[in-house]
Amino acid sequence: MDALLHQGYDDFRAFVNPLVSMRARLCSEPYLLERVEHGHLIDTGGKPYIDLLAGWGTQAFGHRPPAIEAALMDFLRGRAPSFYPSGISPYAGLLASRLHQRTGYDAAFFANGGAEAVEAALKLVRGASGRPRIVCIQGAYHGCTFGSVAMMQAGPYRDIFGPHLPMVDALPFGDMQALDNALADPSLAAIVLEPIQVEAGVRLPDAAYLARLCHGTGERGVLLVADEIQTGLGRTGRFLSSQDWPRRPDVVTLGKALGGGLMPLSVMLTRRPIFDGVYGKFALAEAHASTFSGNALACVAGLAALDLLDDAMLADVERKGRLLRNALDEFIMPSPLVKAIRGEGLMLGVELEAPDHPCYQFDYLGVPELAAQPAIGMLLVHRLYKAGYISQICGHAWQVLRVQPSFMISDDELLACVHALREALDFLWDLQ
């Protein structure tokens, strides 16, 4: 098995993405991972790692959660179909009903990845409103498919793929006047918003801005879309982060942990009148479709994930989030390299500020292509790898370390991670 894994890693470099492999090697990222023990990753040398990314949010219940594995194995030992040629999957029906019970939304479209759920939302809001303009917020990350990338923050993920989807534009983050101007536009179909802009540095809209956005969209019949791919399903200590907004969003997208960490699964949720306003005629009933939408195996994983994510777990995530934030404030905030700490629940960001010294710059480190980016975040990630922690910076804000561990992490592991983070910061400060 060890030889097979090494061959697979070499083949990834040769046939999938050589630069991703190079990045992992340059950063000493622990990619030679062999097995899972008690939800944690073990490399081929036997070294354990705590995943502070929770697999970019997909592994909220830990790597290979036993309850999800058991549900999938029970299904596979049976003889039920996984794919229904009619497109009528009873497992999709069961999962949609469970999501209705938890969220109140009574219309669901299932997909595989988060960007697919966002694409479904984009089509829905144009079809439902009869209007062309869709507005997002600068700093957004809604996925890398062609529609969603039109809402991407300007930069390498977006720039070279233009011209983008027409009548899609971004408002400056927190700019009330720009928001009012957009709301006054009769062509505006929808505003798409992340409850927390994770990739932009774990930024939260302030209460006044969010209230104006919610009330303004409601008053003008503009659809409100909450992209909860990263924040939903308990990540902030609530099933939906948007459930406390002044107005309930018209559309919500969920993904990541919905498949229990073992199956790709996402969903677009909305209200039945909105959905039927677009797809409520026989000729249009399947005008938006995905071949594996609602396949049984993915939905079995989703049902098992919802079983795990009960009220007790949500309360525990909220408690652990407070424990983690208090520890970060006490031990990390005093570091001269730390500028701010933001977030909610187990979705936190640590913003760094490097001294004006060449050792904190990419060109000094031999990567001049990245000279315009701050290197302090990746230096910190590199140190945490060595200490046995898998972490990463935010996609649009390389100076912000994202901290989003598994919901199953213990209190002792959380506190140990904070102390490892402080030791890594102290090491980097001493480089000058």
C-alpha cells in the first residue's frame, strides 16, 4: 500500500497538477498521508496531524467519521439502486424533507460541489425575477465554475477567464451608498452574500449593513441569496449562519460537510413558490438538471450527517468556538505579528502583519512570482506543518490564517493548537 500511495502521488504530479505538487513540496505540506486514526491524519512515517482546516470544511465530523462510514456500508451491503433513471430518488426525497425540518425551506435541488449549487441559484433568481442583474460583494468566493467565477474577487482566480457572465457585478464591502444605489436599480434580480467572507480574510458584514441589505431587498422584491457553503451546517454554532438575519434569505446554498466528508454533495434550498415560478411547468421541470443529482449514496451520507449534527453538537460547536476565541485572544493576540482575530464559532481568522524585513517576503524566499503577496501567512503555515497541524491561509487574503477545525476536536487539542500557534509566531518574530 505504501508503494502504491507513492506511485499515486507521483502520478498526480505527472498527470493531474504538477504545480500543486511543487507547492506542497516547497511548503513541506504533509501530503504523503497514509491512514486515518480517530479522525486524524497519519503520514507514511507514522506522524499524526490535526487538521485545522477540517478538509476545507468537508471533514467537519473528522476524517472518515464512523457513523457516515457505517451508513454507507449498510447501503452498499443492500440491493437498493443508487441511480434512478426516472430522476426520482427516494433518498433525495428523504434528505430534502430532513432539510425542510431543519431550515424551513421546502424546495431543494441537489448537486455535487458547492459551485454547482451556486450555479443553480443564479439560474433560479434570473428565472424567478425576470430581471438580469445579479450583485455580489467584493471579496467573494462563490466557486470556480463559469457563472460563479463572475462573482469572484478580482485576481488570478477570475481575471484571465473574461469576458464574464454579463450583468453580474460586485459592490464594495460594507459600502451603504453603493448598496442603496444597487437596490434602486429596477433591473436587479438578486444580491448574493456570504455570511462570512472566508477567503477575503474571515470578514463579517456589520449589523447596520446587513439590516439595510435584508430590509432593502425585501421592500423591492429583490431576491436574497445566502451562500452558506462554508458557513452553514453548524460551522458558526448555528445550523444556518443566516438564520439570525433580519430577513430570511430566499435562497440558501449548502455543501462541504453535507456529504459527511465521504461523498460529494451540495444543495440549493429555496421556497416552493419561487422554485415553481421557474420550474413549475412540465416543459421546464427539468430545465436545470445534473446527472448525479440526488443519487442514493450521496444522500445516505447526507442523512447520516444530519443525524450527527443535532442540537447537542451545535451547542458544543458554539462552546468550543468561545473556548478557542478566548484562548486566541489571551495567547495569540499579544504577539507583535498579530493584527486582529475575527470570526464566529469554529470559523476564525488570525490576521498577521509582518515587519518590514526581507525575510518575510517571497522574493527573498526565492519565489519572485509571488512578490506582491505577503509571505508571513505561508511562513506560519510552514511552521505549523512541522508541529503537526494542517492549516492554510485565506485565498484572497494571504496575511490571514484560517482556523476551522473539526467539530470533533477535543478541548485539550484546541488549547494545544493555540500554544503551537504561539510558538510558531514567536519563532517567526525571532527571524529578524
